[in-house]
Amino acid sequence: MKSNGCTGSGLFVVLMGVLVSGLQAEPMHPGFTYQGVLEDAGAPADGPYDMTFTAYDNAFAGNQLNGTLVLDNVDVAGGVFSVELDFSAAIFTGEQAWLEIEVRPGASVDPADFALLGPRQKISPTPYALYSLAAGTVRHGTESRTTDPMLPSEATSLGRVAFDYNFASPPVVTVTGIYDAANPILLLPQVTNIDNDGFELVVINPVDIAYPSKTYTFNWTAVGNGSLMKSWYRDLDGDLYSDGVSIDSYDQPPGYFAGSALIRTSGDCDDGDPAINPEATEIWYDGVDQDCDGLSDYDQDYDGYDSGAHGGSDCNDLDPTVFPGAPEIPLDGIDQDCDGIDSTGLGVANLSPGDLVITEIMQNPAVVSDSQGEWFEVYNATGVVVDLSGLEIVDDLAAGFTVTGSLSVAPGDYVVFGNNGDPVTNGGAPVDYAYVNFPLGNASDTIILSYNLVEFDRVDYDGGIAFPDPSGASMSLNPTMLDALQNNAGSAWCAATSPFGAGDLGTPGSANDTCAPPPLGVADLSPGDLVITEIMQNPAVVSDSQGEWFEVYNATGSVVDLSGLGIFDNFASGFTVSGSLIVAAGDYVVFGINGDPVINGGAPVDYAYGAIFPLSNAGDTIILSYNLVEIDRVDYDGGFAFPDPSGASISLDPTKLDALQNNSGSSWCTATSQYGAGDFGTPGSANGGCP
């Protein structure tokens, strides 16, 4: 039995399977041998493989006929394997059965590693295979034939013996039972016919005397490597499309064809009409499904609604966007929802609070002046088309404007209001409605959307206290907070990051950029999240009172705002960071006694603390903490274990960049890279390696 190239998960392929029954000339035992060829990842498999075998009553689904046979460590050599299977007689009921196979490498013990091979292999019903040595590969029989008289050394034929089906290739034929003690003849069976469906038995008289006519009874056996049984598909109308009905047979039944002779082996919904098949041209509205797609013959635009001219409700059966209940686009001259009118959209009088959401504000453009490039964006959250005619837009002093004329916004879409409608001069913003006399304050301002005293949405931005306050970028509402309940909180906004038009940043008319998460605060930090990495306690090119500094590394993996961080020595003398001090993940921040690089020796100080925290040359302590939680500390000792240079920083070895190692003097060395006015160090960047 040969499979159709059944495949598993892409790793295993059974190229051929042969079912072999019991011994020749004995009733067939329920057990049988399954022989197959297995590929693993495109190459012949070798070694042990675990296999499972399950019998079903259907080629694709159906019911399991008996228990699953599990065979571990089946030996596969050169891709070939052979196993003994015994499901008992439960599967040999005279009905067709199919064998399902799973396989995994023998070294695996994970059930999930079994790969299912498909399709299932057909198992022949037992009644017609009672005496076969190899189901579909062995034929035998008994014949009686009479020879003609034979002259010395003459050959003659006993005639052709036909098999009851064809072999895939010429079988090996053996003949026994012919014997004449006086004049033994030679037998020469020759397989005949290109279909390998029989043989001719030639006999030769080897003696030097004439040989009389005689009748012989003999047994014959033909053993081959499989039959030419195959699936034939019905095509009664001759259009080269089958209706899917098939017969497995050695010979071609009338009206049936090999799959290779057809365009398709299934799908013909009327096998009595050659004009009907899966690739026929559909003739609409004639009640006939010419292309066999199973869909309505009265729905030419495939929108799921039959034509109104043929008993349906579709008012335009040539346009798939037009059908009952379709989204209506107002004022376009098309009745999309087939209600008989072209809608003007939902009016502002029908809106409720939250139906409109302010999503983006460009109050301070950079590439053009404010008077040319200010704009703001509004989102339609209703789920239907809205006509904004009559919408009132004002600030908290009631200064503003009212939308005049139709301004339709599709559901889930955005509309851009701006003080200049020309993208050439407004910085490239796609303004949908240009207004006058509504300037947006750079420091702070309010935008209110309303109609007839019903407020739909408002945003009170504050010039940087809680809201972002960028220049050359819009304030952008986080798209995860796209509603009027959240958009008046500054934490819901961020500065836009996508460029548009002439170079400012924003997304006017489209969905906003996602806002990065807010930075961690010092209250969120744990010991080791900050690491002291460099200390300049004794500069040479400037005085200590001008040039001392130290560097801290952000080891959290997140942005951190160091506002509130306490920095002290071991006598609790020091300072607390006031105001926002943002440090990116994996970046460095430099604290210094003087923030002016012209007079501090060229150090890029991020936070100047003044004379309140001098660093001792001989030895001192730096402690980073918040609310009694010590995040890091370094106790340098003026040369005993730590280096003690002049004109160079003491530098933490970058291979020991953590708070567990940086309080050991052996982790530090003297900086060798020059900066600024000539001292040595790497303030604000990664340290050089230590020797």
C-alpha cells in the first residue's frame, strides 16, 4: 500500500508504506507488518524513533477502532523501517479502515514532540486478503494447460496466465507442480503486457526425442512491489472538473478519470452540465450557480445582500460599500445604507459629553511662526459620521469661534483645526478647518468643545507643570487614553516624536505616537539602582572650589527622575536634588560644585550643588539615598586602597559597574583620558578600562 507522500510537521515524511499480512496459504492473522520509508528534515532517517499507530473508520475524522499501539525505539536504517502491528480482529470487520501514524525521535520523552503524519493510510478489509503474503503485492493460483507435441529441443507455450490486477512493476513469477520423470521439461515464465497483469508460461523440450502432447497442472505465484490501484474521480459531463466522488480501483471505471487528467478533483456542483464548474463564468440573476461558489446568484457585489431588483434589499448590487446598515458618508450623493436618503451625518445637537476628544495641540511651532502654524486635532469617538457644523470652540474666557458650513468627520477619524489652511505656509499641517481670532497660549491655555452649553470636551494645559511644554512639537495625547475623561490630565500627554511637513513633530490628522512610560522617581529606586562611577576630588587646572565633581550611573534600565535624591557624606552634610533631573537608562549624570564649564575645568555638570558639599582630598564619603534607603555609597580613603591622584579623577573599572563592587578600592584606578582644560577623566560618559 503506497501513501500519497504523507507529511507531518515539516520534519518527518513517510514516503511509502506497505501493509504485509500473515504467511502465504494460511488464513490471515489479525496482526500484520507495516513497512515504510521515513525522511527526517528532508533526508533518510536513521536511528531509533518512537511511533504510534491508531486505526480509524474514516480517512480524515471518524471514530477510533481500537487502542493506540505505541512502539518505542523503532529501528530506522537508511530511511527504511518495519513494524509488527496487531489491533486484534476489531478493525477487520469487512469495512474500510485507515491507519494514523505519529513519530518522534527515540531520544525524546516529550509527548509534544510526536509529529502527526498525514494523510491516513488505507487498510484493506480482511475478507478478500485471506491468503495474501503481501496485501496488494502477491497473487497465486492453480492452472491446467495442455502442451502441443514437441520436437527435440523445441519450445512451445502453455498460454497466458492473467493476474486479477496489475503490478506497479514486473513481478517475480515462480511455477511449481509440473514434473515428468521421463521427459522433464524446462519452465520459463515470462511476464507480459505493459500493465504487468499476467505472464506467459513457455516450456522447452530439452531431450533429443519428440515429446507428446500432455496436460499439466501447476501452481504459480507472482510477487511484486505493489499494485497500480489508484483513485479515479468522476467527471460525467467531461468538463475536466470532478464532483469529488472517487473510486479506488486497478482499472479505470467508465466516467471516471485519473486526478492528473483533471483540472480539479472536486468542486463541480453539477456534474451533468459542462457549463457549470468552479471556474465557469457566473451569469448573474439566472438562478444558476455556474461557478459553484455556493453563494447567492443575486448578490453580484458579494456584500451579503441580494439585489433589490430581484427580491433583496441591496439598493446598488454593483457596489459592495452600499447595503442596508452600511456606514453612511454624508453629502456625497450616495445612499450607502439604502435608507432612501443621503445622510448629512449626526449633528452636534445630537452629541453627548465625550463624543469628541481633543487629541493633539500645536501651540508653539518652530519652523513657522505661531500666527501661521498653530493647530489642534479632534477625534470622533461616536462610531458614526458627525457633521461638526455649529460646534463652538472657545477658551476659558469664552473667546473663540463657531464652525460654519458642513464639516463631516468619519467614525474613528480625526479633524484638524488651524489658524492657517495653507500647508505651504503653515508648516505642512493638513488643516481641515481654518479659523481666526483663536490664538493658543504657549504658557498655558484652555480649549473647550461645546454646543448650546453642553460641553463635549476640554483641555486645560499648563505650560509644563503637569502637561508637556515643547517647542517645535505638538502636545500629543497618549492613544491608550483616548477619551474625554483622561485627556485633561497632564500625565496623559507627551511631546510628539514623528516629523511632519516642514520638520516640526506631530501627527496632525492621524493617530498619535504612543507616549513613553513616565520616568521612575527616587521613591521607586532600590539599593544598587544608582552607581557612583567617577570622583574628581582634586583637580589641577582649576581650584577645588571650582572644579570638583562626581558622576552617577543609572543602572535601572528605565528613565529616572532624580528629583528628591539625597546626597550626603558620613556626617550627614550634603544636599537634596531639587527640580526635575532626568537620567536615561544606562546613562550618566554629573554633579559638580560649579556648573560653568568655562571656569570648572570643562566638566559637563548636569547639576551644580555649590560649596555646600566639598570633596576631601585625603578621604571622604559620598552616599546616595532617599527616605533612609541607601542606594549607593563610596568611602574613598586618600590612597590606602583607593587611588589618590591630582589632576585626574578616580575612575571605577567599567567591568565592575555595580554598587556591590564600587566601594572596594581595588575596583578603581586613575583616569587617563583628558577632558576640558587638561585634567583627566570622562565626566558624563563611560569610563576607560583599568589596567
